[in-house]
Amino acid sequence: MNQSMKFCTSCASPLNIRLPQGDNRERHVCSECGEIHYQNPKIVTGCIPEWEDRVLLCRRAIEPRHGFWTLPAGFMENGESAQQGAARETMEEANARVRIVQLYATFNLPHIDQVYMLFRGQLLNADFSPGEESLETCLYEESEIPWDELAFAVVRETLVHYFSDRKQGAFVPRVGDINRLPGAGRDYQVTML
Amino acid sequence: MNQSMKFCTSCASPLNIRLPQGDNRERHVCSECGEIHYQNPKIVTGCIPEWEDRVLLCRRAIEPRHGFWTLPAGFMENGESAQQGAARETMEEANARVRIVQLYATFNLPHIDQVYMLFRGQLLNADFSPGEESLETCLYEESEIPWDELAFAVVRETLVHYFSDRKQGAFVPRVGDINRLPGAGRDYQVTML
């Protein structure tokens, strides 16, 4: 539970953590007006930008994982579709235009309350450049992917399936869970549906 | 934007709606501590519970759409995967146990800031009964589906694709957008990816 949630957004009174009537888990409930402040997972939407036999990666100019490579992706916004969000993030992070063609990878990250939705996106042309949140943008063939410098497990897992599927000649949508293992390291466990 | 968000959850000071530095859309920003209160789409996770050639529907005991039929589904919770949430909702609404086998339908509903993720789920046995939020639960063959008494467009669209795919012998994951059309009615427009 988010411990920084202390006051009601509607009336500014203190929040209590308690079980609302008819509910089966504790929520932040206003001590005065009774409003229940739910917290739910966020969607991170992004894409695998394709150009011939290469994919476009971005080197991160922001934390977390400054300097590491990632697929363009970010939090989905209210009022847009996940596809629109994926194209928007690709424009923001790589100044690149894509046509979204398939929802390819859906990954749950329960330890950080996120769900990644990563689409395949066809680059409309070879124009791209780093956006404000990127240091570099680069098209990589499979053999050139900087596997040891990828920012996130979800990026690695998605790219592994992606290149495997491309060899097979068919992109099969994937769904999986990524759980961070206990300890200070970056070890994780993947379970595919 | 949620107009009921007036006060900061961290310090109870008034929120202003303004463009944070480096951002490209207006947010609720605290006038005192500067905290940005983001709002993002919520995931509704659920399943198509399968038993032989039938699917399990629930008649809603709650608003909206009290008395209409739906697939078991509800807001995904922090700390769970979408698959776990789909199985949990099936237990809560229909007292039924399922094995989740495939992410079948993903629908954006941008007008209400929701993304539906509907899985195929195999019922482990034929034991089911209405949960607290259901009036009735019933297994339906395709010819028996109460098409005119379905609660939501997303349920109708998912079932149409589902039965069509079953005739073809292969379930192809679907992604689409459902937009409510202007006016007081329930008319909507569907765009599939």
C-alpha cells in the first residue's frame, strides 16, 4: 500500500486504512466523508519499432536505468487507447512514426503493480532521433542487440520471443509474469501463460 | 479530468491543474509540496468460463446494468497478475474455479479510461452459483446467449468473436477499441486492430 496517501483528495481529512463494508481487502478510506481511495495497477504501453530486419532501441537519458537500452514505452494516459499510447511514446522517445500492427507481449509485473503491453509497430520511414528522455536511438539487427545493456527484464524477454518468432515466420502473442526474486540483485523469474 | 481531486494526499494542501515542467499535459499538482497526482487508465480483468460447448454468464446484482448478463470481470488489484485477477473475479461473481488458458480479448474503452483484458478460462468442474454481485449464473450454448440482455458492448463483442473463432477451430487473440457514440443512447463504435 502507498504509505504517502494520508489525506482525502475530496475533503482533505485524514485517511484510515480499513476494510470497507462488502469489500475483501483494506483500502484508504476517508475518516470524514467516507470516500474510498482505490489503488490499481498501471499500464505501461510501448512498441517494438520494426524497420526491415532491425528494431529501434532507445538508450535511456533518465532514471531508472540511465544509460541502458529499452523499447520506447511509458505510462498509458487517460483518454487514449493502448495503441495510441504506444505510438505516442515512440514519437516522444525516438521522434519516430509507427503503424501499430499487433499486440505482441503482455507482461504482469506484480511487484511494482504494472502491466506492460508491447505492440509490434512498423516504422513509416527511417527518420528517428533521440527524444528528451533518450541519449541515443539506434536500429539493431538481432546479432547486434546489446543484451547485457538492456534496461529491463521485460524488454529482454520480449525481444527473445520476438526474434525467435521471426525465425519461425509467425508472431504469436505472448502473456507472462515477471517477478523480481528476493535480494538486492536484479534476478527475476518469468512464467509464461 | 477527475474534478473531485481537490487536495494533496501527502500534505492536504489544495491542488492546482497545471502543466508540470518537462510534461506535455496538465496534471493535478500540489500548491505546497509540488507532488504530481497522475491519473491513469484502470484494467478490468475477467474471463470467458468454458464448460464443454457452453460459457458461464452472470446476471448482475449491482449497478451499472443491474439485471443484465455479463462475463465475470472486475478491476485488477495491486499485487496480482491479470490472470489471477480474472480467476479471482470468477470466484467472487460465480463461485467457480477456472484454469486461465489464453488472453483472448483486449479492448480499450477510452471514454471511461478502462482497458478490458478478457481471458479464456476452463471451468475445473460444473460447480458454480451466484456470488454477492450476481443474481444468477448460467451456462449458455451459443444459440441460447441472451444477446439483447447483455450488460456491456465489450461483452457482446468478445462473445461474437469467441463463437466465430470456435466455429473456425482456432481462437485468435483480439485487440480493439470501443467508443461510445455521442448522444444519450448506448450506441458505440468498434475498431479492431
